[in-house]
Amino acid sequence: MLNSAIWPVRVECGNLALRPISRRDKREWLQLRQQNAAWLAPWEASNPDPSGSLPQFAEMVRSLNRQAKLATALPWIITELQPGRPAPVIVGQLTVSSIVWGSAMMATLGYWVDQASAGRGIAPTAVAMATDHCFRALGLHRMEINIRPENSASLRVVEKLGFRDEGLRPRYLHINGSWADHRSFALTAEEVPDGLLPGWLESSGRSC
């Protein structure tokens, strides 16, 4: 799979869009993260090395872009065109990572959404958009999402979309300063032959 065939790419549904993250997003991204610090803190990835730290914004973007060039990640910003705003605003981030080609054809999806935008269907719509793109445009076979058992908001997202609960992964990722259990959810392309997004839009009364 040539990288030029998968990235960069933009996916749209109505007033929502998944677009590549860039260095130009720094000011808006940092401001949104600061506003959501308490909201996101319990679910934040951390570095188990006491002398280590997570990358700063510019380093994060460089790393994600390197992964995109290697066709192992799709680093998207979630944007929304809101009434009275001249341009779409960032309302979250969604990254498809750990893309494996060959006999596996699978990937892992992670996301976060602005607290002020939560509860409006942005997260499930974005996850459905990304999953359909991976299944239909890229030909991937399996999408996986790993969620803290205490993260009720994210659990509702996978429940709404019909991801299968594949069980608990003890101490799976280092989160907020300690190794944390996660529940693993997955979906394969055969389970949504007509796509994930159409069913979600119909069940939620939404449209693109």
C-alpha cells in the first residue's frame, strides 16, 4: 500500500470533518487542551519512565506525520462548522494507529472530544466516519478500540456503534501515572457490510 494512496485524506459528514493535524493547529489545539485539562486527565496516556515525558505539540505532530508517511497511522483533528463561526473549529482529535497490513489488515482507534461538545454525537459520528474509511477506502478488516472500564462516556460510544466487547486487558496502558486496565472492543468489516456510519445516522436521527 503506497502512502500516497492513504494520506493525506479528509473525511466529511455534514458539519463535521476529519482532517490531518498540522503545526498550524498549535494555538487552537493547546487552548482546547488547556480548557479540557480536568476533563481529560483521568484518561491521559503517561510515560512509565520516571525521567521521561510525553512529547510537546510540535514533536507530537512530527511523530504522527512520520507514522502517516509510513502508512501506519491516520492522525486526524475533528473539526466542526458551528453557527456564527467563519471557519470550522477543533472539537477533538482522532487517530487511527498501529495499522498492520498483510495478513492482519487491522488498526487501533483512539480519540478525545471537547467537554463542551460532548453529548451531541460528535464522538460516535467521528469514529464511524474513520472506521468506514478504513474498511472501505483502505480495505482494512478489523478496527479495535481500548477503553478504561471507568470511562463511561467512551463506553457509550462503542455501545451505540455496536463494537463487540472482547474482554478485559489487565494493566494494558500507562494512564495518568499508573498501569491501567482496559476493555477491548472490536469490529470487523463483515459485521457492517453497508458501513457503520449509515446505521448510526439512521438510529440517531442524524444526517450528513
